[in-house]
Amino acid sequence: MTTQYREILRLASLGLSGRSIAGSVSCSRNTVSEVLARAAKKGLEWPLPLEVAEGDLRKLLFPEKEKEASSRTPDCEAIHRELAKSGVTMTLLWDEYCRKCREGGEIPYQYAQFCKIYRKYAAVSKATMHIERKPGERMEVDWAGKRMKIRDSVTGGERGAHLFVAVLPASQYAYVEAFPDMSMESWILGHTNAFAHFGGVPRMVVPDNLKTGVEKADWYSPVVNRTYHEMAEHYGTAIVPARVRHPKDYHQNHIIFNY
């Protein structure tokens, strides 16, 4: 809320106490005391000329706040674009922001305020913004849907099939393969075929908490199947299971390898 400097001076001229003035203009008594003390030093008394606005009083009484107000506003749109790149963090972007401020003779925001400004921007713009996904960072995997039936066009016989799905979130590029069962052998084969199809291995693989690769779907420490871990070790990737009932929340999990 903007401080009502003119009203504070007017009410003080009527002989009201600091408590009463604070209650009237909805600010703290300390603020009232500070405004009156600074006004006295500047020789300001009520009535003030009509052309003297609140902004003029702010500049005169609290010049340091004007410096704060002149801090360089972070380019939130650019921040969001940069965060989508692999290896880019808020700390790195804040360091770059501070460097540009120093070069331009401007005052940078502190790191906490810098992050707060970006979070506010993201919250307001989230309806039209893409979910942050960094290319090559992860591959999400799961068995999709219910068991299907495949009919032989020659014999007319039917057999069951389960769909293995692997998705690269950054591009929404997907790999789908049908298997006769949801065994560990099929699960591992699905991964290796997906790596071959995508032409590379992501930094991490994020499975939902399913029994094939995760032996214990614990809230904080999912237990990864040993064979699954050995596959990840062979390909140089990491298995980071989603928490129970939080398939999209992967980055705060801890992994326990069961030996």
C-alpha cells in the first residue's frame, strides 16, 4: 500500500496522536514517526501547495526509496527462455543480470527479490507458457492403459499385449512398443529400443511408481530394482522414480538401490 504522506502531515497538523494517524492511513506508527521526523528536518509544514504530489514528497523525504525503485527490472520472458536450456539455473541468470546492471550503472535486485519477480511473472503467465522441460534431460516411461488384444489376421487367434511408452517431454517425441507381458525383460528391452529410436540416452529416466522397475513405491525413497539399476549404470543414466501419487514431481526424490 502506498504511504499517504500528505494525509499524515495534515492529520499531524490537527494534533492527532501517532497511533490515531497510523490507524487512519493504515500504516505503522513507526512509519508515521519517520515521515514526521523527516518532514521536520526538511521544514515541511501543513498546508502544502496542491501541486506537491505524493511522489514529490516521497522523493524529498525518502530519496533512498527512489533508488530502490530505479532498480533494473529483470526480463522475465528472457529468464523463462533461458531456464529451458540445459544447465541454466536462476543463480547463473541472476549473476548475469547483476553484471549487466553494473555495466549500465543500475542497481540490481537482490537474489530473493529477483526470484520473487520471476515467480510472480510465471504465476500470471502460466496459462500461456510451456512447461519447463530441458532437451535431453529426461525420458518419462510407463506401461500405458489396459491390456490390449491382438488378433492374428490369418489364424484369427488372439493374444494379449501391453504398451510400453517412452516420451521426451521437451519435444513430446514418443516411442511406443507392444509387448506380450510386463516382465522385467520386456521393460528393459523397451528402454533399450527407445534409446536406439531416439538416437541417444537422456540424463535421467523417470518411471511412474510401477512394480516392474520400482520394488518399493515409498513416498520419499523408492527402491529401484537391481536389474533396472544395472541397465541405467550400463547406459550412463539415472533412474529417478516419481513419488507415489505425484508422477510429475521427480526432482526431489532420493533413490535407494536394492542389493
